[in-house]
Amino acid sequence: MIVCSCNVLTDGEVKSCLDGTANAPRTAAEVYAALGCAPRCGRCATTIRSILKENAVNCCGGDQACDCLPAARVLDDETAEAV
């Protein structure tokens, strides 16, 4: 599914850069950078954050304090993120 119309990014591409390592993107801005693009209209940031949260659950079984996704870097819907 297309997540970002401006950059034509799919959910698969976003998930592909979330490898579970300490260096994996943790914010929408880091996902854009990892995929070699930049945000334009920003409408996709919410969806990208949802994918990041989903990956945290899949990676850590819901434990956001695990090694692959430090809790300090996990954003929730109320956190404003510079895009």
C-alpha cells in the first residue's frame, strides 16, 4: 500500500528499513532519511509513526524498553515530531 504519495513510498519500503537494530529509524524523519527522501506535505507522518509503533510491538512483544527500540525514542500520537 502507498503510504507516502509525494515520495511514492509503500508500507513495505518503510518496514524494510526497520531492521530491529539500535541504528534503525525511530521517527518519521529518520525513516525518510533512511529511504533517501524528505517529507513534503507531511500527511504520511502519522501512518509512518503507526508502522513504527507496530514494529515495536512485533520486535519487542510490546516491551518498549527492549534493546532494539529504546523507550526514549518511541513516539506516541501525542508527541509532536518535527517533519
